[in-house]
Amino acid sequence: MEYKEEDYLMLSGIQHFAFCRRQWALIHIEQQWQENEHTIAGELLHKNAHDPYFKEKRKDVVISRALPVFSRRMGISGECDIVEFRKTEDGIPLYGHRGFYQIYPVEYKKGSPKDSQIDILQLTAQAMCLEEMFSVEIKEGAIFYGEIRHRETIKITDELKMQVRESFDEMHQLYNRRYTPKVKWTKACNACSLKEVCIPKLGKASSVKTYIHKVIREESP
């Protein structure tokens, strides 16, 4: 199955989806968004990485920034922060350059490595788009974390690719239904830029019926 371009979802949405399905739906279905210190810091870090007019070549590495990518199979499109084309004997030809090159995606994040796979899934989705576009296999990429100023090497495994495909399948289903999942409060809600919109603690509140019965019991002699 292949998706039409008008049905494409945002590639970057997989990070929101992996963090919280409701957050993804609020942003991508209901078009709601609020800035906080985390989102602003992330945008500042991406400014240099997302300069499409800045091209660079370091010895045997050609660096492309803000490279548009897409996948007809998954129905997504977006941009890679940085894609390095590394010269190698068994790579692919690159227009305007001699020799053959290996594709190496690099995602930029403002913080430090997370306990979850949120960032890794986004990088994997980028790699899968590049694989489809260039007819290659990408076994490795990296995530640069601004807080520690260090790259973390990521192996692109079949298990990660399966998780990405399943996530986008579910995202398409929710989007087509225009369905926003209900609140499920966790500690991670405290750092979410949409907590004032989502009001996650309402999900922990008792029902109106329970509340009324409680008030009646308290007021009874």
C-alpha cells in the first residue's frame, strides 16, 4: 500500500506520539500548540542544523542540512536535521560529486539521552525514508544532544523499524477518525507544553456522580 501525498503525516509527529498519544492528537489533529522553555530551547538548537542554504564538505563527507524526506509506504514527510554522505567504496552515487557515498542521518536534540526510545524512533523514521528514497539500507545514524554536546550512535534495527511502521499505522487510523485519546496522567505530563490545554489531572478526577454522592454524605447529619 502507498499513501497519496495529501494524506501524509508529519514525520516528526512520531516523537509526540511515542511520548503521549493524546499530545500527538492535540497537536496534529486539533492543531493546538503552546511554547514552553523546552520547545523554545529546542527551536534555537535546530536553527543552524535547519539552514537549507548551508552546505558543507569535510574531506570525504558531504553534509546536507534540512533535507526534505518522505515515505509513500508509511505516508509521512518531513526534514532531516543533518544527513552526512560519507565517501565509501560500496555506497551510492551522489549527484555533483565523484565516487560513492554512504548515507548517515544525524538528529539534533536539546537535552540529554532519554530512558525512552522517543528520539531513536524519530531517527529511525528518517532513516527509513532515506532508505526508500535512495534504495539503500541504512544500518546506523546518530543523535546529537545539546546538553552534553555529544553524539550517540544508534543502530537502526529491524525491531525499531517495525515499531515505527506500527506507530504510523496507528497514527493514520486516529487521524482518519479525527480521534483524540483520553487523558492518562503520568509524571511526564508536568514537562508537557500542552498541559494547560490538556489538563491531564482531570483524568484522575472522580466522576460527577461520585463527587455529588460524596458531598451528600458529608452534608448528611
